[in-house]
Amino acid sequence: MWVLNAYEKRGGRLVTEHPLLDVNVETLRRIWEQPDDDPMYFSYPVTPTIAEVLRDYVAAPLQLNDYNYYLEYYDTSSSRPAEPKPTG
């Protein structure tokens, strides 16, 4: 799942995240001008130009004057609880 994470401009603390709606990796590659084999698993900065393109994929408006935004990927396929560790 791709999200836009908002970080404080000063201090860098994560403030909020906005899941991207109805977007696929091909679209993200095109927006960030990445090669066809890029899985888009890294962190990608959101510029004002990119923020305009992403408006259709985010439920809330982005506050670029207040926060630094980055596209980031979370692997939701491993939502299985961790195996218990042996004791003793």
C-alpha cells in the first residue's frame, strides 16, 4: 500500500499519513518519472507539481507549506501475527 507521509519541516517527526486511493505502480512510475522496473518501494519526495497530480488519489488536501511529504510503501501482505518465541 502506498501512502503519502507528512513530516514536520523542522524536526522531521511523522505527523500523518494519507493512503493513496485507486493508484497502481505504473501510474506512480509515470508521476515520479521512474523506470519501468522500479517497484516504487523507496521514499519519493512530493513536489508542488507532483502534489497537483496526486489530488485525485488523496482524500485530504496536502499542506505543502506546513509539511514535507514523501511517497512511501507499506507491505500489507505480512499482516499475519508474529510466531511466538520459544521460552526457556
